Amino acid sequence: MKKVLVGMSGGVDSTITTLLLKEQGYEVEGVYMKLHSKPGYHEIHQARAQKAADFVGIKLHVLDLQDIFKEKVFQPFIDTYAEGKTPNPCALCNRNLKFGEMIKFADEVGADYLATGHYIQTDGEFLYAAHDDTKDQSYFLFYINKDILPRLKFPLGERKKSDIKELAASIKGLESFASQAESSEICFVETTYTDVLKNYVQVDQVGEVLDKDGNVVGEHKGYMHYTIGKRRGFTVNGAHEPHFVTKIIPEKNQIVVGTRDELACNRVVLNNLNFFNDETEFKSTVKLRYRTKAVDCNVKIENDKAYVELDEGVFGVAVGQAAVFYDDDKLIGGGWIIEAN
């Protein structure tokens, strides 16, 4: 009998994942990972994961990864905002912890496979977008090590979120999982990201707003409050049309604003690439932020960088974010934006 280690968060998705795998005849063990150190969080979620493990009748391991999480995910999150960029902590967490440390632990317990409640599909060679496009998480998994793909299982990839909740609600003993509030997009951010940053860096510091020619046209409340494309929270003297943040200058605590047309980006450059094939020149579609539509593009890879020409202008493209490439619903790979213009 093949053994599967399931990452269990205490939520409905990982709970139903565990149940489905047990029903499919696998030997199943669970693992709850302590990642961030948000007060009171683990007491609640670990108890829920234990309740789910007890219901399914499996062993639940607890893995304390708070130090690694701080080093590999949380500190880069703080540093990236301090550099005037926009981070993507979930993609880093997936590579380093959920599909890094957790696969190491799967080896320790002798598991053939690793499973999670992510909405994504795989054939063991590539990753594919989930059947439920409103919940698809493939964008956040572009950075995982391709060598582990044959060992991954995603039982929810072909299912709808609504069906998962319905299933949980229909099982006596699991009804409470169906009605739990959804977890936030970034697990350690409860309200706004600036509330988190304020504990570590000086966020509130009034600075100058510049136009594209370098003229001072207003003021803002501190550059870390802004990401590219933001249109509120700063003043522009005499403006008669909406202005958007087009550039952040952290060393001078300045932001540059412009009209919507000035926000359009037609070309990006990426580093720290992670591709699941070996092509160096290709056409595909690319997502430059999670909740945006994919646009057609031409890609050329040279000297460990990807040069991407977009077929149409994309608004609000931020350095520090991930660019993720698709061939229809197949995930080709991606990289991290270091230039956008």
C-alpha cells in the first residue's frame, strides 16, 4: 500500500483531501506545520487539524517551522516592501516550506507521495490550472522544484470549491468545517500588510509626490503604503483626472504618479527563473499578478533572465511580483519581475 503525507491546515480543503485519499485506499498520515507566529492562531488551527485527523483515523504530526518561515518568507516580505517593491510571500512559502520542508518530512516518515488541498492539477510532469478557475492556485506554485512533481497529489484539482463545502456539510462530524471562514490570502496578514510592517519598519513618514518630469505635485503618507497602480491615499495638486502610482523611490521616500496611460507596461524582465521545460524562446500567455487575466506574450531566455514582450499593455505591474507562464491551462513556469516598463 502506497503512503501519502497530507499537509493539514485545519481547513475544509485539506480535511476533505485527507478523507478522499483514505477512501482511495492509501495509507495516510497528516502533518500540521507551524509557520508564522501570529498569537493564538496555531491553538485554533492545530486543534481543527487534530479533529480532522481523528475523524479520518490517521496520525497527525506537528512540524514547527517558525524559524525557517521567518528567514525564508517573512523577512523577505518585510525587506521587499522596504525596497519599494511588492512581494509574493505565498510563492516563496510553497517552494521553501510546503513543498520544500514538507517533502523532506515525507521522506522521514517513508511517504511515497505528498498531498495538499491546493486547487491545482498535475500529471506528474507538469502542473495545470484547476478545474475551478475561481479557486485556481497554480500561479502560486510556479516556483516549486520540478523534481518533486511525480510525488505530488492534488485531489481537489478537478473539483469545485462549492462541491467540497457541500460534501463536508453532508458528513456527520465534519459539518463545522464547511461553515468555517475562509483563510486570508496571506496567512500572517490579518488586516492590512502595513499593519504588519509597522511592527518592524517606519511605515508612516510623509513624503513627496512627483510627476513624470520630477516636479513635486503633492504629498503622501509614506512610500510603503503604496504599490504600483494604487490611485488613492496621496494628493496631487490641481489634478482633474485620476492619478496612479507609477514608480516608487524608497531611498528618497518619494512616489511618482501619472495618468492611466502612463501606467501601462509592455515589457518585463525576470530573474530567479523556474521552468518545467527547456525552451529558451516561445510564445505563451503570462499572468503578472494573481487576480489578473493572462495576456499573450513572446519570451526569450538569456543568461538566466527572461525577457518578455507583452502583446498588449498591462496596468499595475510591480517589481517583486511573479510572472507566470501558461500554455492553455498547462503551467510552463515563471520568474520574478526585476524590471517593468
